[in-house]
Amino acid sequence: MISAEQNDFITRVGPGTPAGALLRRYWQPIALVEELEEKRPVRAVRLMGQDFVLFRDEKGELGLLDRDCPHRGADLAFGRLEDGGLRCPFHGWLFDVKGTCLETPAEPAGSKLCTRIKQSAYPVVEKSGIIFAYIGEGEPPAFPAFDCFVAPDTHVFAFKGLFECNWLQALEVGIDPAHASYLHRFFQDESTEASYGKQFRGASNDSDMPITKVLREFDRPDIAVESADYGLRLTSLRKLSEESTHVRVTNVVFPQAFVIPMSSEMTISQWHVPVDDTHCYWYAIFTSFTGPVNKQQMRDQRLELYELPDYTSRKNKRNNYGYNIDEQLNETYTGMGNDINVHDQWAIESQGPIQDRTREHLGTTDKGIIAYRRLLVSAIEATQAGQPAPMLINADQAAAFSGPPSIDGVSPSDRTATYCKDADRKRREQSSWAAARLTD
């Protein structure tokens, strides 16, 4: 357990907070590209307790500005897209994507006021269906050449969802390999042929055994945590027999993402992005190593659970996450349906808006969470001292990154140490786009 002061130190992200200062040094997902609708590509964005307006101008360029007009504070999210920028409806002041004031039309002819006005603007970039922003000081880091960023658009799909809790407890569920055997337990195994787009419903790599069966019957994983140049690598072993062992390798990409296997053909790269201290969005990029992603099917599957325009869950604390006692007795461990996002949402939201870590008691299987918290505290303290933190990389360094490898499969028990590397290489050799990235 930790003290209340230590808990605030790692969870609070508003302006001027220690953790907030750290996270502002990194690119943050702020919207899906699809959210900027063609008819009016303007959207309000809240990130780490600050309010912004995101828009695409008539030339197709993206801009992110502070949401309050510097004239008298009116809401620019209701602005008009015209004349090369975003115009405030209150008095007609016009701003371009760089925050330059182009016009103050209500002022007298010849007024120089416009030349003295500058609205705060922030770098934005599109990556694999997600718009990222940098709201920190100085130059932003480069994007690592991870699979999710270099795969062709045909082979990636992006989505998001809202959690009503602090970002850190949302992230930590993905650094906990043991929970899947309980929280995501199914009492019956479905046909793996109908598992497309669904996590924990297919078969493990190099096996015809459903992952649901592995998790249900082998619930004591041996977990190892290693430092990596991008953050942490977690390896979970479940011994199925003397001859075979289930291997699952997941990754924490500092500061707040993880890369995990979804199936033998796809990985998930997922960020947990603070809206404020008590809400966060998860943003995910699904990356296929085989054929193009069926984006419509993936989107339709997720819209069965999430409602637009804010990507809120149809199952939530106001309807008990769809809990059904008969289902809990006979079908799923939680009684909350088949979508594991609902299971995760219940687990992290039930901890409270900000988990009270003064009351927790960590066990052996929490070694990934312990390692991450140490890394987080170290990076926050380095930021306070004006020193470097992990993954603040330049373009040359970014080009050296790949993967990171993430595999769920069944290995011969005497080859578990090399299974991830070997399986990842085999998958890449057979991929139309990833094979070109192999270096040896």
C-alpha cells in the first residue's frame, strides 16, 4: 500500500501537478479521425483537465487551440469554419490552425489589435486513425516505428471508449496478466472460427485450444517482468503439460500504453488518456499481420457496446453493467456479458473515481504493476528535476524501434525462452507489410 500523498503524486494530472507535468511531455491521443465529420470538422476536446477545440480547416490542415476565445472567453467549439480558420460567433474574431489572429472585424478600420493577439495552439498529427496532440513545453518526442504506426492504413483500425475513473487504474488492468483467468472467464468455449474482432475468444497461436479454455483451466500463471527500452515486457507462462506451455507476452510502452496480442493475426496498442482526474478514454489501434482489417465489422462490433458521440458504454454503473445472476451462475464469471471491455470497466470503476491505494494489498502476481509504478515515480521525479524520462526520443532513435513483439501461443515447454521471438519472426515473414521490416 502507499500513502494518500503518494497516490495523488502518481494519479493527479491537472496543470501544475507532478504526474501531469510528466504526461504533457508526450504525444497524447485526443480524437479518432472519424470524429471530425466532413460536414463540420470541429470537436471540443478535454485533456488532463484542460479544454481545447480541435478542427480541420478548409485546406484540410488540423489545428488544436485553447477552447476559450482570447477576446472575452466565448466557446470556440461553436465556431464557424470559414475564411481560412475558425471564427468565434461572438464578435467574429478569426484564428488559423497556428493560433494566429487573422481578423478582428468588429474593430475600427485600421486597428492593429489583431497583430497583438495570439491564441495558444498545439501540435497535432494523424496516426493510424487517431489524432495525437502535444500540449507540453518544448519540442515533442518522435513517434517510435512501432507496428501500429507503420502498418498500412488497410491493416489498422482505431476505436476508443470512455471509462469513468482515473487513468492509472485503467492502465494497470492491462499490466495484470493474472486477472484474465477470473475476470474474463467463460464457462463454455465457442467456436474459434467466429472469433474475429473479439479478444480471448480465438485459439492460441500454434494450437487449436481456445484461449478461454487455457485461462479457465490454468489460472496460476508464472509471471516475469523485464525492463525494455520502451518500458516493460511481461511474460506469463501457463504449463499445460510436460510437453507444452502457454506463453503470453505483453508490453507496457511508457508512459501510458500497452501492446498486447488480440489473436494470432492481430495486436492491440492501447493508450489510457486522462480527460481529467476521474475520467479517461482508452484509445486502441488494432494491427493485422495477415489480411486487411474488416473495419466495418470491427466498428459494428464495438458500436454494439459504445454509444456515439462520446463513445460511452451502454453497460455502465447506472445499470449495473448488465449484471445477470443466472449468467454469472452458468455462463460468465462476472455475469456481465461477453465483452471483456465491460468486465474491465466494472473492475476499474468499482475501485472508485480514484482508487484509494492506501487500502490495497499487492500480491506476487502484481509484480508488473509494482514495476510500472516505480518507473512512473522515477520519471515524475526526473521531470521535476529537469532531467530526461523514458521514451523522449528523437527521429533517429525512433527509427530503431520495432514491434514490440506481443504473442499468445503454445510453445514446447523446453523452448519458452525463445518462443515469442521465433513466433513473432514467423508471423512477420508471412506478412505482406511486416516482412519488409525484418533486419536479420
